[in-house]
Amino acid sequence: MRGFAWIANALSGKRKYRIKTVKFGRHLFRVEIADSLGKMSRGLMGREGLGKDQGMLFVFGRDGKHPFWMLNMKFSIDIIWLDKDGKIVHIANSAKPCKSMFSCRQIEPRENSRYVLELAAGTAKRINAKRGGRFGL
């Protein structure tokens, strides 16, 4: 596709997501798997919210910093970066939506990750998730 047409294409329409259960201690979360450019680009944009035990798991093909931003979001979320073994390397608690593209900053961990988990705001504190803890993927 020419120019930025691929972005519009990636963000348009509804996508079918595979569902998976991830575990942290005794807590189970039903997550949608974002494992393609289109699904990752769209993420949770335009949705009204997440349930208490719902989320989205971004699956990257390689380790990296994987920055996120909150453009076109309608609610705050916890963003949790995980290494290849599911170990927490960084948490952004209650990341707030951006008002505009020009004031939207990227949120990026200091360490590389392989996965990024988005959960309802406050979930990381509720389940006592901290750097070094491990999610069962």
C-alpha cells in the first residue's frame, strides 16, 4: 500500500482475536491476543472499557523496548511489559488517555520485553504485581 494507507487499513474494521487465559498467582485473566500489525495497531482503541479480569496481550516476535501510547483510548489501563518467560520487567500503572496526538507521550520500559499485557487500571496493584513477578502465559 502507498503512503499511510496501510495505517488506515490496519485500524479499520473489527478484528477477530484469539482468547487465552493468563495467570498471576491465583488470579486468572481472559485476554485477547494481539499478534499481527493490524491487531497491535488497533489495540484497545475505541473500546469503552475492560472487565475486571479481562485484558489484551501483545505478542512481539522479538525482544525490544516496545513503546506504547494512549491515543484514541477512552479509559486508563495498566500496561505491563513481560520478558520471554513472563517475568515483569516494567509496569505503567493507570496510564491515562491522551487528549491529542501532539500531547501524547510514549510509555517505554528501560528493559527489553517480548510481551505487553494491558489490564484495567488498578489491576496491577490489586493483584500485587511487581517487577520480577511472573505471569503464566
